[in-house]
Amino acid sequence: RMSNTSFDKIIDNVFDGLKKLTPALLALLIASSFILFAPEEFMNKINLNNLGDTFKTICGFIFVISLSLMVSILVFLIAKMVRRKCFVKSLEKELPHLTNPEKIIVKMMYHMPAHSISLSVQEGITGALLQKKIIAYASSIGDNVGVFTFQFVLQPWVIKYLDSHDDFCKMSQSEFERSIEEHYKRIRF
């Protein structure tokens, strides 16, 4: 049995390949529609009035296939954007319900340059934030700040959300400094 995620990946791969063909499909669509639908006087002027029925039938097939593929690509792209937007909205609903330690990490990261911080992969909070798609690895190489520590960044949707929700990340300078100090004490060697 195939999971939804792997099916989505297959569909993504197929349509990513088709997107690369989009300029060629568009050219075929325009050329075939021109041959099929141009006024006869114009076709006479450019000496294309003697195209046989077989050639016009082939152009008709090309027109239908390229139009179908272009419409499919467009519908798929729109569906993908809508699905992504719904996914982000569902994640945004979860952000206010983070635990206090998770909120502190997110607040610290938001106030750090590049919205990144060193986190230990041994801590459950790191796994929880990764699972909730709030943070992502900034590098696959450990940063040697502590045992099993890596640089993590906030996901772009989180930054966008926090930019428009000032109340979520309010943190005084002293609270920020204290939180950073406690955090690095906890993860250092």
C-alpha cells in the first residue's frame, strides 16, 4: 500500500518534469492553434494554405495534447499552492499552543541574527520543534558548541508569522540574555 506522501512525491516529480517542458508545450500549442485556427486569407498570404488534411489532423492532436498538458500543469500548480497555504495555516494554529520551553527557544531564535541557534539533538524539545516543522537544520555538520549540537533555523513561515504577531515574541533584553545564557549552559560540553 502506497502512502499519501509517497504518492504526492511521485506526482510532484512527474509535474516537475512537465514544468521543464512548459515553454516547448506553449510553443507547440501556439503553433498548432495558429495552423488550425488562422484565417484562410492569412494562410494564403504566407503560403501555408496547401497543408494536407493529414498534417492538420496531426496539428489537431498536438493542439489537444499540449493544451491538456498545459491545463494540467496549471491546475496542479494552483492545487499545490492552495495545499501549501492550508498546510501553513494549520501549522500557524499550533504555534500559540507550544509549551513554554518551546516558546522560549522560538523567541530566542527569532531575536538571533539569521534566526538561528545551536540546539542539541539529544534534547526532546529539539525533536518536538522539528516534528512540528517550526525549525530546520541549518547544517548537517555539528557546530561543536556542545554534545550533538547543530545549528537550527526557524522555518520561513514561522518568521513571517512572528513578524505579524509581535505579542508572541515579546522578550526584554535582560530576559533574552538570561535565556541565552541558560540555554548555552545546558548544551555546552
